Amino acid sequence: MHASVSNAVPSAERAAEAARNAKDSRDDRIFGWVLKGCALIVLLALVGAAGSTLWLGSDAFHTFGFGFLTSATWDPSNDQYGALVPIMGTIGTAFIALLFAVPVSFGIALFLTEIAPQWLRGPVSSAIELLAGIPSIIYGMWGLFIFAPFVAEHIKPWLMNNFSADPPDGQVSWLVTHVPAIGKFFASEYPFFGAGVLTAGLVLAVMIIPFISSVMREVFQTVPTRLKESAYALGSSTWEVVWDIVVPYTRTAVIGGVFLGLGRALGETMAVAFVLGNTFKFSLSFLETSSSIASTIANQFGEAQGLQRSALMALAFLLFVVTFIVLLIARLMLRRMAVKEGK
Amino acid sequence: MGAAQATDITGAGSSFVYPVLSKWSAKYAEATGNKLNYQSVGSGAGIAQIKEGTIDFGASDAPMSGEDLAKFGLGQFPSVVGGIVPVVNLQGVQAGQLKLTGAVLADIYLGKIAKWDDPAITALNPGLKIPSNKITVVHRSDGSGTSFNFTNYLSKVSPEWASKVKFGTAVEWPAGVGGKGNEGVSQYVRQIPGSIGYVEYAYAKKNSISFAQMQNAAGKWVQPNADTFGAAAGTADWASAKDFNVIMTNAPGEQAWPITATTWIIMYKKSKNPSHSKVAFDFFKWSLEKGQSDAASLDYVALPTTLVQKIEAYWASDLGNK
């Protein structure tokens, strides 16, 4: 566009314009650098945080080697540490949280974008956003004082009576005698105690529903009305429109939202520390107490010294690794989907 | 001291003393204008910070060893006494009714005694109707001075505990579930029928959970209260200990509550900041001598006068506060 400067223009003006152009492009360059800097800060912070946890945890990794990942011992008085139980607890609680949060969030988002009457959308949407703003310690307290006793009284006895090999009512159900190993997943040493992997997972589900559902709602709104209207015009039901038009159109973003919630569930600390029971015994059961990586660090960091401190740092590094692997899986899933769709 | 200019001193460490330190510092600020800023970050963090010299004093529920003190040029002294009590959730059993010995308590925490109607327990409690519930052990999940003193007591009264589990701010618990903080433990005990836990006395009282009475080292049955906590502090063997390095669990006194604890204040022998140190000494002198009623209102017990004199002598001889 600068080429349009004609010869008729006096040279002084031309010089001024050239100077302005030079200044503009310099400003653009500086602006570009600033933006690059901002992005680099994020990268640096991430690499720095992962690197420093690895560095501070190197003592534990050296001492225990690969056994750190496979050992279920956590014994501060004899300085023996293994990360197996916290890793399992972290993944188990996050898995349960997703299991409940994803379908519910999907329902909420669809209701708000497709079915709810106009006047209801605003209030419900703000309520969900408010839920996202509640500090996690509040969820922890709610879990400890109200939800864990509820689980102990109503949910856990029912699950144990139906699925465990050692039910409180003494009658082993048909399912348990005929499906091998199912009892393993529903065993509990303390049948009258509400805290455990399932309880923590459910509390986490409540915590991540607002995140997932508000992302889903946003992206569902981006589906062009003419696509939906066309489908309706062809005689589709609401369900068919949702499943064949809305979901395929927004799939990538929906999965992005799910992983945002998963990230939060993996790293959640306070709420989990209150309702997980904080034990280091290896178990496959959803009803048993356990520990998560984040809650173990929060519990023990204040008083830890020496090798214990290093082991906690090593745990922190493993949380990075777990999160990274999960994100990697998400990426691969998205890529495979893209390939399938022929993109 | 009446300093013309107010000085702000900083400390960090144990959460066990936080309530009484904050009360003391408010009263002290009123009296002198000097402010105390205390961060309740945990004993380990308190020790780390005083070693690095970023604070004027540290506070720890476990004493530092003589070697460590010498290595970093530090000294330590006890500040205030509190009691740790076993709490139970047993239908029909009121506060202070259930009797437990240290050995039985250790066996419960080892998971060896698994039911409340075990002969070891009923033999101690003739005439008390104890339900036949399964015992659920509750312990602290976070590293804490409360756990340190509790496990220290168990390792003094049970050889098996001493060899298997040992003691520390966090240990590998042989049985049970972990609640976060005193709050978490008291909630779990209230929620689980047949559970047993241990909390600071103030928590048991505030939440009206039944506590047990204990048999002390002298063989006497004692209830937890200010008198028995004070008796433990008075009869612990301070005389032969260097740098007050005595953990006063299982104290020998006739009236001594067996699981009594203190928090050590850790300061530099030669402070990098003498004017701050001076104020810190003045603050602790004021709190040891005049802060007793404030401590009592929070269910702590002030140190016995003889011990206070010993501490002040130690300041003069070892910490250069003449």
C-alpha cells in the first residue's frame, strides 16, 4: 500500500511517510516480540517448574530408582517411599470424576442451548459460573461434613450389599458369586466410613462440572443455526440434531473442555485431602480409602525434611508426567478422529 | 522494654502454638507497641527458615538435636504446654469414662486389638458397658507435632511400636484412616461408630467428643486437664537435659498426663539482628511470666515457675540475653 506514493508528492512528505512506515514496522516488530515473550514466559514457567521438581526430587529418584513407581510403601520414619498408591489414587479419583461429570455436563450444556426457554438460560448459566468460582476448601468442608456421612449412610451400604464379597448385611449377591473379581473393586475395610476414592471422585465431579459444561455450552452456541434448521426441516428429532449435527461440529472443542476438567481433577488438592481418607495401602477398590499425589504433598510438605521432602518433590514431578501423558492421549485421540473424518 | 520505636519481629513454624502466640502477640502489642508476625507453616518449615536466618525465631514441636543446634549456632527452649488426648466414638460411653493404658493404646494403633470388647480393654473397664464394635483407628494425615508426640509416647510404652513404627511427625501407620488436621480427625471420629483418634485437648473439649482417661508412668489413672498437663511439665527431667531436649511424654509425676507436649522456640545464639532478638526475648519473657491466663483460656498450660527461671538462666548463659 506504500507503493501508491506518487512522484508528484514533494520529497519532504515522501520522507515523512517513509519514516512513518519505518516506525510502523518497527512498532509491529516490537509488538511481535512482546507477544512472543508472553508466550515464552508460559513455556519457561512450565519447563522451570517441571525441571525444579525433577531436580529437587532427584534424591528420591536416585535412592529408589524405578521402584519408586511400583512400591506401595510410604514410611517416613524409616525413609522408604513409593508413589504407587498416590498415582493410583490420583488417576482413580479423576476417572470417577469424569465418569459422572461428562454426561451431566453434556446434558446441562444441551439443555441450555437447545431446549431451555430463553428466560431460564441466563440464570442457570450464571449459577454454573458461580459454582466454578467456589474455593476448593469449601468443597472439601462440604465433602467432609455433609457428603461423606451421606455416602456412608446411603450409597456405600447399598453398593457393598450388591457388589462386595463381604457385605454388611451378610448376603453375598448373585452378581458377586458369578462375576469373578467384581468384589475386589467394591471391598472396604470400613463399611461405615464415607471417605474414599468414590466419595472423592464424586466431589471432584461436582467441582469440574461447571468447567466442562460452560465450555460445552459456549461451543454448542457456535453451531450455525442454518445447519440445525436444515436438519429439523428434514424431519430430524432434537436428539438426532444434537447427535448428528451439534456434536460432530463441536467435537474437538468438547474434548478440549473435558480435558480442562480432567486437568483440574488431577491436580485438585484440598477437597481431596478431606474426603480421600489419606491412607497408603494398595487396593483396587473404589470404596477403600487412598491418597492422591496432590493431597499427599499438601499433607506432608510442611513437616517434611531430607529424603521425605525429596520424595514429595518427586511426586510433584510425577503429577506433571501423569498430566502430560493424559494430554498426549487427548491429542492422539483428536488426531485419529481427524484422520477418520478424512481431514 | 518501652522502646521508643516499635519493632516488628517475625517467627514461623508449629501450628500447635499458633493460637496462643497470636493471642499473646495481640496483648503484647497493646502493652509495648511491638508487633509479632507469626506464620503457622509447620515445624519443619520453621526450622528451615531459622536455619536460613530469614526470621527472628522458629517454633518446632520436635526438639532439634544438640549437634544440629551447635552446627547452626542455635539454641532452643520450651514455650507452652498442651495435652493430646485419645478420643473415642462409643455409644453409651461418656467423656472420661473409658480407661486405657499406653500398651493397650499402642496395640489398638498397631491393629492388634481390633474390637472394643477385646479382653485387654474390658479388663481395664469393669462395670463399663462397652459395645462390641470393630475399632476404626483414625490418625493425622498431615505431618504434625501432635502425631510426633503421640507416636513418641507409643514408642515409649510399646517395644513393638518402637521397633516397627518408630516416631515422627508422619509415620507409616499400621492401621486406620487419616484425617487432615485436628479438625479432620475429630470429624472422622464423630462420623465413624467405634472409632478412636487423638487430638489436642482443646479440640476434644470444643467439639464435645468423649476422651479417655489414661494410666500414667506412675501407674495412676489421670484425666486430661490443666493440672495433669502442668504436672507432666513439672516432673519431666529438664535438669539433666541440654538445650531442654526432653520430650515430656510419659512423664514420671503421680499426677502427670502421659501425652503432654510443648513447642520449642528456636533462636540464634548470636543474632544477625540483635535489636530484633532483644524484642523477641522480651516478648517471650512477657509471655512466660504474664501470659499465663491467656494460655489457660485457650486450654494450654503455662510452664511451671521453676522451669521459667531455668529458661531465663539459659537465655543469659547460652543465648547472650543478659
